[in-house]
Amino acid sequence: MPKDTQPDYHPVVFRDRAAGYAFLTRSTATSEQTIDWDDGETYPVVDVEISSESHPFYTGKARTVDTEGRIAAFERRFGESGGA
């Protein structure tokens, strides 16, 4: 097996700017930005748009879609055949 084919796997901080939440994990992701973490070390930081702290599925703020009402409204407007 060839040597040096595996990517660099190192500690990285992922930061969710929307929720003000950050967590330290290991990843192959890289970044030029760094952050000073609680343990006194400096780690690269990767900003993400959504994490478990801000995603509606995990926070319990997900909207439920009333599919039955939408289908009934469609059938009222276009009839049973779908307007064709």
C-alpha cells in the first residue's frame, strides 16, 4: 500500500454562527481561521450554516406540512382529474 495516501486527520472546531454554538472534533477539514479553545490550545475553525443546535429537526421547531389540506385544495381548484 502506498504511503502518505491518507488525508491529515486532526482536531478542528466547527462553529455554527446562527446558534452561537461550537464543538471540537477530529476531521480532515482545513481552514485558515483559528480559534482559542477552552483547553488553551489553538485549533482551526470551520464555520457552518446549520448544526444540530440550529436545525429545525433537532430543535423541535420544524413545521408540519398539512398535506391533506393541500391535496384537497388542489382537487377543489382543478377537480379529481388534475385539470387535464
